[in-house]
Amino acid sequence: MSSTHAIFSPDLKARIAERVLRSGYIVSPLYDGVFFIAAPLLALALAMLIVGSPLENDTTIFGNDTSWVDFGLGVFIFAHLVIVIFRSHLNPKIFPLYPWRFTLIPLALFAAMMTSNWVLVSCSVLATFWDVYHSGMQTFGLSRIYDARAGNQHKAGRTLDWILNFYLYAGPIAAGVTLLDHVNDFHEFEEVGSVFFTSIPAYAETNAQYLSWFVIGTGLPFLAYYLWSYWRLWRAGYQVSPQKVFLLLSTAACSIYAWGFNPFGMAFFIMNFFHAWQYFAIIWWSENGNISKVLGCEGRAWGKWAALFVLIVVGLSYGMLAEGADIDTHTWLFALFLLISLMHFWYDGFIWSVGRKQV
């Protein structure tokens, strides 16, 4: 047996996998720390390094007036949206479970957006708020994986974690200074003459203080209930995952600081960067073997590097195309990019399941 085969022998792989499970990490302490647990804080540190730098200066890229920060973030966001296909369409265990969701429904929605401005505008506004919910559910999913790694039942504390992550993401937006940045998207309904929906931003601005008090008034009691409930679970045998605790703490601190106060105007950069950063790491951890198999280089010494290269190139190529495209004069391009975003949000809701042992 060659040294290469010895290094990657099935027995050794099994022992490594068992050690990882016992450790409570998804991949390893270093990988989890950099790409999952500390990702929010790393994004915050990166934003602090960038603010005030020449990267924020106005420039022209692909004919668009922007900055290198905004362009780079846009590319990264679009890139993470499209790489879901490596999980949804290229994973032989996932695609057969939902063939119509991956084929017929996207085509039907695209056709609807192309034939109805109401559908197109509604989907555009929906994407803004679904993105917030989807981001919270990514942290929720990671926290549930950490619970499973600690040996807990997949339903233990599940609803509590779902509500907590909703508060962690939507709460600081609803109660913070970035609320209007989100609800202003309702102005898009001016294109279809909807007086009701276009009045929402003004209504939200007028009643922002009441919304803030509602979030604080319900969020703090829920946090107390959350901690009390988990204390009861711990008394009943629940195993506390330090990885989950630190993930939630770093996410909470970053979300409240970024969405709630928008320091140096970098809230969207901070939150979207670490979300996309985590997602690339999730896809690579989960799908690198499938990508290697599709490329025909599984088992080769350079196979994983080739798979990583393809993952990054596919993602960033699409990101540059979407960020640089002229969507103002090509409605079909706008509809296509919007479709991919919505399908990303939707697919991620059912292609990762701890309960069904898909992760």
C-alpha cells in the first residue's frame, strides 16, 4: 500500500471522524473557529480595517459608479448565493428527494416574474426580508449541529433556538437605525401603483420608537425564559455545547452592534460578509467530496484542491457577472439573479437537516 493510501485509509478517516464528533466541533477547532464561531467578529474587525481606506472611495467598475468595498461585497454575496447548487443539484443524495423543487418551480417562478410586474416587484421586496430570516436560520442551523455533536436530541431546545436567532437578526433591525434601509424597499411598489405598500416606509419611520420598545419589551423577557428553559434542560441531562454558546454570543454581539447602531456605516458589509464567509465554509465542508467526484478527481492527491478551485471560481464568476450586469435595461437578468437569490433562501430551508441526518 502506498504512503498516500495509508494516509487516507478508511480506518484512519473513521478514527479522525470519531475524534471530531467527540470534540464537539463540526470540522476542527481551527476550521470552526475561523469560519463559523468567530466569523462575525472577524467580519467586524475587517470592516474596522477597511473604513476610511481608499477602498471606500468612489470609482467606476464595469461602467457602474461604486467603490471597491461595495463591489467586492456584492460579488461575495452573489457568489455565496449560487454555490447552493453544489448541494441542491449536484449532491446525488439530495437532488432525488426534491426533483420538482429544483427544476419545475424555479422555471415557473421565472416565467411569472417575466410576465407580471407585480410578481417581480413582490419577489424583489420579499428577498430583502427573507434574507434577514435566512441569515438567522444559518446561525440556527450551525447551533443545532453543535447540539447534535454534543450528543443532544435534535428536538431539544429547537424552538427556543429558532426564536432566539430570529430575535438576534430581526430584532436589532426592527429596533435599530437600519430599519428604514430595509423598509424603504417597499418604494419599489411605486412601479405598480400600490399606495398601500409604498406608505409602509413612512408608517415605519413614524412608529419606529414603538417598534423599538416592542422588540426590547419582548426580547429581554424571552432571553430570560430562554436561559431558564436551557437550565431546566441541563438539569434533565442536556449537554451544553461551548461551541454553540460562543457562536451565539459572537453573533449576538455583532448583530446588535451592526444592525442596531450601524457603526461607520458598515452594517451591511459586516453582516453579509460573515454570512457568506460561513456559507462557503459550510458548502466546502459538506460537498468537497461530491465536487471531486463530479470532476472525476476523487481520491487523487490534488483532487480536493481542484474541487476548491472550481467552487471558488464558479461562485466568484457568477458574483462578478451579477454585480456588473446592467439589470436596469435587461429585466430578464434582474429576474434571473432574483430567482437564484430566492431559490438559495428556500433551498437552504430543507436541504440541511439534523433530524433527517443530512448533516
